[in-house]
Amino acid sequence: MGDMIPLSVLDLSPVPEGSDAGQALRNSVDLARHAEALGYRRYWMAEHHNMPGIASAATAVALAHIAAGTRTIRVGAGGIMLPNHAPLIIAEQFGTLAALHPGRIDLGLGRAPGSDQIAARAMRRTLAGDTDRFPQDVMELMSYFQPVEPGQLLQAVPGAGLDVAVWILGSSTYGAQLAAALGLPYAFASHFAPGMMADAVALYRDRFRPSDRLAKPHVMLGVNVFAAETDGEARRLFSSLQQAFLNLRSGRPGKLPPPVDGLEARLDLRAKAMLDNALSCSVVGAPETVRNGIAAFIERTGADELMVTAQIFDHAARCRSFEILAEVYPALQKERQG
């Protein structure tokens, strides 16, 4: 994909109805190999807990499986919810990944719990788990990747001196300020929380301070892409995510529902407004529709990189969706450069 704005994959390792986590994780490694062959730059997985439809709760373990099953694509967390963990533990986990797969590991850090209150309490029995400590925790974590100094009493083994690319994730302006202050790349969760995207990106670019990790601001934006042979088929596939979102927002998270026809027509105004709002950064359609939609999104946002996610029920259809995007993408970039 050369000089083009890179495309990356965010995989929530969806567990479809009638399936299980083992199959979801096997599907994930298959999709990762597929994405690698298609030229996607990175493959990220997210930490979510107490969610029957997402198989990547033990994120570092899931990523070890992905990295071992691929050769060149960068593999990482999008993200690790740092308040759930002691920074040293995460340094050791991602140090282990970097020791096994040098130069390929990304570590995106978020400050939300990535779970409900019950799961958050269960995880943090021995941690203060204070989100206000997030900046200090990030800096402590990054210090463990520095080379060991003489007389240093505590070190991450593996971890110290290893190359792990650290990113800040966010869905508000908070992470944008931190990423700018620390001179780190920034990924925004526009694929499900687009409300503050423009403000966060502007603030990050405006306040960015170069660091030894990054010379100029780098923004990656999340976008849902559901591509199929026809607009109608893509909209049908998209209905799985819409149903999952409605279930989640009404407090009943479950496995990924199978697609249905004509979902939009059956929704009441409130449900429709909620979906339109939460999923506004979505491109759904046939190849040409997707090409135009992605071009418009890049034009509107000025993203430096896109992180594409697709909660598609059928694994083959999911692979095909990423393939369609990779097929139409080079032409779109030529137009932008021409």
C-alpha cells in the first residue's frame, strides 16, 4: 500500500450466535493472515470483559496467537485498559510479545474499564484502579521499556530495552491531551463513539509536542466498513452490528446476532437515532459505495491512518469485506494524489 494512508484492522474477535470463543479466536488468526496478505498495516484486538460476544478479554494471550500465526503485519492492543492492570504486568506481557516478535508489537492504552462495574470490581480487587492515575501509569509503563540503568532495582523481564510502540486511545478529548503532551500516536474510537472526534483530533494536532518516539502528530480513526457485492447485501450484514449495539445499550450484551433483512424499517425513532449517532462513522455498501464513502471520510477527517472494524456474522463474508476494501483502496488513493 506504499505512500497511501495505511489501513489497519481492529478485530473484536466476535463470537456469533451458535458459536464459541475458541472458534472466534481461530477465525481471528485466519482473518489476520488474510489482512496481512492484503497489505493491511496492523492487526489490533481489544480488551473487553463480561461480554459474551467478544473473545479477546485476555488480550495479550489472544495477540500471542495472532502474532504466531502471521509473519509481517504489526500486531497490537487497541487497547489495553490500563486501570485494570499494574503497569509492570503489562510491560512484561508486551515485552514477551516483543521478545518473540521483534519490531511488530503495538500497545494501545485506554483509561476506560472496557467492562461493566461488576467486572471492573472483580478485576481490581487489589488495585486502586484509579483512572485519574492514568497519565502516571502510562509513564511508568513506558519507563519499563527503557534500557536498564546501573543499580535499577525493578525491571520488566522481558520488556526492558525492547521496541514496543505505545499509542494512546481515546473517545474524548482527555486522551488527545495526554497523547499530545507525551508525543505519542493517537487512536480515536470513532467507530462507536464519534461525538468528540473532530474536537479531539484538532486538540491533539494543535498541542502535539514531538518526542523521541514520534516527530509529528499521527491520528488513527476507527471506522466500520461493511462491504459486499451489493449495497443491499452490505446493509443486511450491517444489521448484525446494529442489533448487537441495541442489545448492548439496553443492558443485554450477547453474542453477535445473525443478519436480518429490513431492520431499519422496524426500529422506533429513538433506536434509529441512537444507532445513527453511535455508528455514524460507518461505510456500508458495494465496492463503489465503499470507495466513495472512505474517500469522503478521509477528506472530512484528515486521518493519517484508518482502523477498520467489521462485526460480520459470517466469517467468509467478513474476510470478503476486508478484501473488497483492499481492492478499491489503491484507486481511491491515486485519485487523491492525482
